Amino acid sequence: ADSREIQAGPLFATLEDGNLRTIRFMGHEVLRAVAFLVRDKDWGTCAPVISDMAVSEDASGFDVRYTARFSAPSGAILSCRATISGTSDGVLTFHAAFETDKDFETARAGFTVLHPLDGVVGQRVRLLHGDGSTENAVWPERIEPWQPFKDIRAITHGVAQGLEAETRFNGDIFEMEDQRNWTDGSFKTYVRPLALPWPYLVPAGETIEQSVTVKIERTAETVARVDEDRPVSLTLRPTEALLPQMGLGLRPECLAEELEALAYLGPLDIGHLIAHFDPLAGHGLATLEGYAEIAHRSGLPVTLELALPCKASPLEELKAIAALCAEAGFSPASLFVSPAVDRRSTPPGSQWPECPPLEEVYAAARAAFPASLLGGGMMSYFTELNRKPVPAENLDYVSHCTNPIVHAADDLSVMQSFEALRDVVHSVRAIYPDKTYRIGPSTIAMRQNPYGSATKDNPRLGRIPMANVDPRHNAQFGAAFAAAYAATTAAARVDVLTLATLAGPFGLLAGPGEPQPEGKPRPLTDVIGWLGQMAGKQHVAVESSRSDRVLGLAASDRLLLVNIAPEAVEVRLPAGYAPAGADKTISLAPYDVVLLEATDHA
């Protein structure tokens, strides 16, 4: 998106699509975003059409005015007149007045404010509620499955040593959700409680006004500024974890391409395949026969990822699927089973769908597949596992997926998702401290949508939330995403990590119209191969002085580094990785991934 920096003395913000990103004071991030957003009835984001944009700016302040038009799938138009002002003494106000030409069906229309994670998680926060009462609380460390704070009029939090900020909300009822559930790198305060019915109608002919005001105050005489120019430094710290096997997903609709792609598996050191199977989608004997052929030709263990229909008794259905596997000659090394209805989200205030007890499902799976390891968890995302933890006593492993484009799909938001992913795996380990743990398939594009009727088609290959294809998977950005994902999850003792499918839009090989020749490996293939070569080795954590720019992981003799920033970054190499007599810093290009081998020079 087009963006520009706006400034009022030490107050900086990025103006993008009419909203504010990365609000900073003296270089310190105060808020991640203040945005006026409109969702359609399925929680898809309605893209604004901006007109009459006017920006004025001088040393004492800035002023922004524009009109935004949002279109619903029904054709209704919501028009918003927005004003933004900021002053050099640290006061920022965003006001919106909106109305519709006819009743507008929406899941949410209004302001959203994002607080960052670093320097916030686990720290004190003060809340002002709608009735005028105050609450002294702590930002949660373990990810909250439900809203940590409700009925919010104002939030006051520490920004840095000597700085605090009050964020005040007007015009409606606001509450907060822990967006780390969806690997968003933020706590989100939003308009309209989820316990109220949705979708709802914004009535035609009525003007609605909302505003957000931020006041930043110095609580000490001196406040240190952030040094942006210093090279990133790295510290290596051995852990007790072993690096995971790398997995690849299999999709029934891609069987022909997957069989052709088997030739590329050799040098990648893939340890496992995860085969999706959904009887409600028409998958049957032919699908299982295809998986049997892939298992035979690859020699790799295969997990059957089963969405159990639960239209009859679990034992009856599982025995029927086991009989189909036997007829196909397919013997899954492990069975991951989840009731099909658990792929749907159950937001706060909603009724849980009817579902057999998971204990009954798992007992039936043991009886029908006695030779297979048994996995449970969620076929969707950590959000659903956090809200409905599965009984794991009789499981061999737990598993879930993540997706970085549930709420926002711009490059910065996707790369900020690793801040939240770090807390996701820590939270899973808090729930299941000793259980074998698998993750994936997790990709940039969304393979299923628990929050709406379907994923979003993306024929123009844009950056849109909930899209079923994403152009960055095909490019160097996708390689950086895979490397950063592995670096972020390595300390959680993950057994199998799956970051792509073998073929198709989530796969290793390019399709038509991509930068690489069709059928040739995409850039992330090299990264997955490097990670496969490191599987089973002792994990050496890489602590970065700027984890918003550079992430890494290491084994005893290899160091994998990734630049998750859109600009080049200078990195000071740790001892053991800088050749004798050579410069001890390297420059990583945007989204660059490098694999370094240890030298003999300490």
C-alpha cells in the first residue's frame, strides 16, 4: 500500500490506506496501529477507496483529512469522513464520522487499536471502564483464550523507561482480545463486544461518530532514544531441544502434481508427510490409493490428517475409514483425528457445535488404527486449541496450525507475527509440557477459514486477509517466512514442523505465471532443505539484539540467519562464524536467508 511518514517533533507515524501504523515517540513504539476498519459479514476486510486526501505538516503538528468508501458484498456503501491530528507534545487524535446509503451488513465497523508485544507482555496496565471505575492489571504472558479486558474507556501503559501513554476510546463500547491467538503481533482493542450478535446492520441514514485519542507523557526527566543504526548483534545459547524433522503436506486435489514432484524430495531430507483426508469433501478410496503410492515411492512415514464427519458413531466411521485404507494398501504411520466441526471457530458468546466427546473419538481411533501413532489437537489454528484444549492423556502427540493473514496481510504484519508465534508455542508448552508436539501445515496462504464461509479467492494475487493463495509464498519473502518460523518455534521441542505442501499453491514447486519456471523449486525449497539437514541436531538458540529485524537458529556447526525487514540489515557475526582476518559483519538483503558453516576460528 502507498504510505508516507508524518511527524510532529518526536512523534512519528506511518500513514497507510488512511490509517496509522507504527506510532513512535522518540523512536519507541507506542502503538502498532490505529485504524478505522470495516469487515463484511464473514469477517473479510472491506478495502477502502480513499478520496479528498489532504495532509498538512509542520514542526508543531500534522493534520490529515480524507473520505473513505467501503463496499459490502451486497452493494451497500459505507462512507467515512476521517480526521487525524498530532502534536509535538505527544497528543494524537483520530476521529471518524460514518454513514451508509442503505443498511450495511457487517461483522464489525469502527476503530481498532493495536498495542505492541515487546516491552508490554507481563507488564502493568491501568484500565478505565465505562462506569468510571479503574482497574490495575497485568498484560497476560500466557495467551488468553478469551478477552483479557472488557468495557474499556481508556488504557494506560508503559512505553519505555520514562514514558507512558493513555489511549482513550469514545463513541461505542470497546473490549480487547489477545491477538496472539492468531499469531498477530499485538493486543487488539476493538469496537463492539463479541458477545453481541454478529453480523449486524449499520442502519441507513444514521451518522455514527467514534474517536481514539492518545496522550504520551514523560514520567522521567531523561528518556533514551532508540539507536536505529547500530549493527544487529547475536548471542548463541545451547538448549536441550533437538531440531525438528521437516514435514510436507499432501492435498487430494494435487495428487498428480505430488507424484511428479517426488523427484525433488531426495536432497531435502524430509522426515514426514501429512496427508489431508476429509470424507465430507468427497475424499475416498482413490485419494487413499494416491497416498499409498506416494508413501511407497517416497519411503517416508505418512500421517493421515482426518476430519472426522461425526455423522454416525466415531467407532463406526473410523472402522469404515480403516477398511478403506486397507483396501488402498495405505498404512499410515500416524493418525491425526479431529471432528470436522472443530474446524469452525466458536467465538465468545457463541454456542459450541454438537460434537462427540473427544475421549470417545480418540478411543475409537485407537481401536480402528491400533498400529498408528495417535495425534489430536486442532486442524485449524492455535486459537481453537486454546479455547478447546483437547484431553491429551491418551494421545501420542498434539498438533495445530497457524496462519498469519487472518486479520491483516501486509508484509509488516506478516513478519510481526513471529513475535506472537513465540508466545503461541510457549502457551502450548504450558498446556502440554511433556507431550510430543507437531505444528502444521502452516503457510502464508489460508488453507481453511474457521471464521467465515470460505477462504477468499485472490485472482489478482494481492495481499489480502484470509486468501487461499498468496504471491509471497512463491518468492524470497516465502523463504524468509519459513526460516523465521523455524527459528521462532525451535526452542519448543517440536517433533515435526510442516511449512509447505509438496505441490500446489502451498507447495515447493512453482506454478504458471510465477518468477520461477513452472515445476521448478520455489525459493523456500532451499530453506526447507537446510532445515531438513539440521533435523535431530541440538538446537542452539540465536538471541538477536533486534528480533524485529533478524532471527536465526543454529546447530553445533551451522547458523541460519534471516532478515525479516524490507531493508538491508548489518549483522555482527558471533564468534566461530567470522573467517579469520575477514570483516565480522555481513549485510543481509531484504528477506535474505543465509546458512553459515562454523569456522575453526573462535
